[in-house]
Amino acid sequence: MHIIYWISTVLISCFLALSSYTYFFSKSTIEGVRALGFPDFFRIELAVLKLVAIFVILVPSVPNNVKEWGYAGIGLFLITALIAHIAHKDSIFISLLLVVLMALLIISRYTMFAVR
């Protein structure tokens, strides 16, 4: 279970780090977030919260109740992103990627208790 936990958690964290980076520096992502109808401050807020979430789910000494909020926040982000991309009629690939990431998040969360 340890290996499953760490693989799923690291994959989610890598996605969040890449996503956060693009929210700050990628012109196409910045324009894409605007095209979805979100204000610019929200993009920056999401990028910062993703970085915080990485810390929360990766650091073993973070208390379980804080980790639970981290997982809930990431899940909320993924669900919101899925709805926004479907409403915007974006590529099915994006929707499938978000569903796979949600599955990884659930696996990470479920196996977290096996590790602790």
C-alpha cells in the first residue's frame, strides 16, 4: 500500500505543480482561464492554493484533518475544472485527464490511512 500511496500522491502533486506553473507563466493557459470566464485574481489564487495543497498532501507530519481538507480542496478543483471544460466544450482529452486525476486522488486519499 505504501508504494500505491506514494505513486498516486506524487502524480497528483506533479500535476498540481505543473498546473500551478502554467497558471503563472503560460500565456495560453492564462488566456484559457479567461476564456472560461474566470477573473485573473482567481487564476492566481488557484495557483497558490495548488502549491499549498502539494505541501499538505506530501509532508508526512501534516495532521490527518489538515490532509483531509487538502484532498477536499483538490477534489473540488478537479470537479470544478471538469464542469468548466465540459461547459466550454473543450477537448474530451481534458475531461478524461481530469477523471483520471480524480481517480488518482481517490486512490491517494484511500491509501493514506494504510500508510499512517
